[in-house]
Amino acid sequence: MLYLALKKEDVGIHGITTGIIKRCLREPYAHSELIFPDGKSFSASGWDNRVRFKQINYSHPQWWDFYHLPYVSIRDLNLIHQKAKAIDGCKYDFRGVFYWFIIKNKFKQDMNRWWCFEACSWALGQYPYRVSGVPMLEKAIERGAVKVSAPYPVILQKGPHAN
């Protein structure tokens, strides 16, 4: 089972950043993660300055919208994981985010730098890469994504949160 997690709220400095990103995008989402069956989340993070797999504690599920992607077969899941692994460790694309937010420039993808929405979109095989949360979600819903209250109960434990 694969899940798409879209972040809509946070607190502290993360909350300020979340609000700025949402305003710039004019969308309800500021960040995306793919949650794999092992509970690890995949994305690109400006806080981590890289594309990464990370164990994230989703102890505040109200800050996220979660979507189960039932159309992803075991074979597809393996391919998505391989594509994610192929860009794991690449740098975060601060320049690309700036260009996307400010001038909506459609420039060539730098395969060594990614931001969250394009890293997740790349792994899912959705094109174009330069997307934000709502278009990515619309494509997932067209294919059968289903909104759920939370992904895996095991990763909804109490404790410090990431991202």
C-alpha cells in the first residue's frame, strides 16, 4: 500500500514556512510525502536540504491530508521505490522553487536537484515534474486515490514530529 501525504498546517517556524509556501502557490498544500509500506516517507525537504527517505511521526494527522493510492500494484510499487531511490540524496532545488513561485518559469529539470512535489511526482511517473500539490492530487484522484483519515496506525504514535 502506498499513500500520498499532503501537508496543510504546522506550528512554529515550520508553520510560518508552510503559510508562505501556501500563499505563493495559492493552494492548500505546502509539502508532499509518499509513505511506503515500511512506514518510511519519501520526499525532498528544504529542512533536510536533500531528497530523502525518512521515518516521519505523523502524530498530528490534522496537519495533513492522506490519500491511499489503491491503483498502485506491487510491481508499480517496486518501480516507484526504484525511481525514488534513484534520486535519494540529491540536493533540494531552492533555485527551482524560487523560479516556480516568482516567475513560473518552465525550465529544464535539473536531475540533481528536486523539491517535494516534483520528487514525488517523478517517483509516481506523473508528468510534468514541475507541479504543485493540487495538480498532483488531481492526477492521483483521476486514477482512483481515496482520502483516508491516516495512513498506518503504527506511525501515528505520540512524540516529536518532523517536517
